[in-house]
Amino acid sequence: MALPPDACSLIVKYVADSRPTLVSLCTVSKQFQVAVERALYNTLHLKDYDVTIAVCAVLARTPRVANLVVALSVYAQEEESDDEEQSEPYEPSELPNDYWNALAGALRGTTRLRFLNLFFSGGGQTDKAWILGGCTFQLRTFHCDLAWDAHLQSFLATQVRLSDLYLADFQSLTITPPISTSTFLPKLTVLECTFSEAAVALVPDRPVCRIKTCFTHSKSEEKRTELQIIAAALRQSKRRLRALDIADSEYNVDFSLELLSHLTSNQSLCQELRYIGTLVLPVGGQQRLEFYGYLMRLPQLRCIEVDVSEWDPPPTHVAALRALTHELRLYCPTVTTVSYVYQFDRYLVRMDGHLAVYDEDGLTDTLWREI
């Protein structure tokens, strides 16, 4: 007697954390095979070189299976072997053409792909955006460590539903289709890029409301000009800014105050701002009051990341973190989450009612996406 499809799905869901069990269950019946394959191939993480080649070959020659893949993450590395006599694991710079050809074939077959992560940031071959040629899927999220070239620009021009994009590289290319048109990534709302030039190019005329980028220049005068260019681009977004995370090669109080002054001088730009970082929290009382004064112009601010690396002694004790959080909330009571940066460490404090609670296990990397 055949089980109802819902019953098969419930059983598969119950053992979904055990891939060996899923593989065994796949051989029980045709009914279970359908449900199990959907669970096995829905989300794939490919790290080992040989496994990546094998899985990509299956996807390329089996459309039925390839159509089940919704999320795919590829890492250009091989798991280390315990056998010292084995050859060295493949580094990104050593990956042969067979690897890239197999990956290209798999990508062309996964027509229902919605989430794609290509992690190739090891300093090796990243000029491989040609693997995206001929792909027909429409992504929602795309993490791309590949170098920006004509192939990548042409691929992105086809992604009319892409809303969340990470770019490790960017350059302005005068090719067709141009990125300046509003039909290029028309649904983009979340942008993370290591070059502010990418934000300046991709924010205008698109509904981008969450941005993470970094200053390209290090000298104050050049950064001041860069800030003005970034702010001008942000004002051209179709949606009001919700989160802004701008990293810097060197943080200092004066430029943080200047950045806040520039942003808060335009109420239409910061009216809906929920997250801002990373800013230097001044030690001196007068500058700290000026800092808080700018924050008072952000009526919707919920979370802020501040650098306290110049404080001596460092305010990294739980009591000090709580005290600073309560002080900040005197001027900006809408803030419920504060991330403190001291050197390379981060300390997260969340408000629970009227209590400031240190969250030892809290993650800070994605706050700008979530708040």
C-alpha cells in the first residue's frame, strides 16, 4: 500500500539532518525517492574538488535532478588529506579547466536556482565569470567572488529578480548592456561590495536600501570627496536608506563626526535609517555630546556599531559596556542594539526592556541586514 505524499515528506523531513539515512531511504520506493531527492538536492554545498566534479557531472547530465537545486554554494578548495604522501590539495590558482567546465555545465542545468554563492576569494583564479554564460535561472541572492568583467556584467544584466548581491570586485566597463540603465538589476535592495565605486554605480535608480561597503581612499581630503559622491548616489535610490555600513582603513573621531554631520544634514536620506556603522565613539566629553547630537537626528535608529579602540582603559568589561549603552540611549532611546569594536574584537549589547544585556554569543556581521 502506497503512503500518501505528505506522509513521505514528513518522514524525509524527520531524518533530513542525516544524509546517509536519506540515501538509504531513497532506495525504499519510488515515492521515497522523489521526496528524498528533493531534500538532498534542494541545497548543495560543494567544497571537495572530486565531489564538486562528480556532483556537477550529475547535474549537467540529469535535468530532473538539476531542476531540484534551489541553493548552491561552491568553494574553490579541497579538503585536506591525512595521507602526507598525497599530492597537495588544489588551491584556487591550480584548479584545472575540467573543474570550471564541469561547474559551467552544472550551472546551465540548474534552471530553478535562486541562491548562488561562489566563494573563490583565496587569491587564485577569479577571472572565470564565463562559467555563467548560457544560464537561464533567475537568482534572488548572489555572492560573487569572481572578477568583474564583460561576462559577469552580461550575466547580471539578465537577473531581473536579483535583490541581494555581494561583489568582491568591480570596474566600470563601457560595454552593452550598460549598468547605468534602470533595467540593470531593477530589484536590487541589498548591496555588499568591497569598492565604494560599485555602490555609486549600482544604487541610483534602484530600490537599494541596505548597503555595506568601504572607503577606497585613506587620505582625509580624498575620503571627504568620496563621502560626498557616495551620499549623492544614496540620495538617488528609489527607496529610503535603512542600513549603512561603511568600513575604513583607519578610523578616527574627526572623520566619524564629519560623516555623521554630512548624512544627517539631509533628512530625506536618513529619515528611515535603522543601522549605521562603523563610527568612532569619542572619548572626550564635548566631542561625545556632538556625536550624540547627530544621532538624535536619526529618529528610526535601532542599531549602531562604534569603535572604542582608542579608549584607555578599554571599556570591554560588561559593566562598562552596559554603562555606555545606557548613556547612548539617553540621547537616542530608539537604539536597542549596540556593537562595540575594540581592536579586532566585537562586543554586542542588546536591550531587554530597560536592561542592557551583554550577548556573548551574538553575531554582529549580519546586523546591517537584519535590523
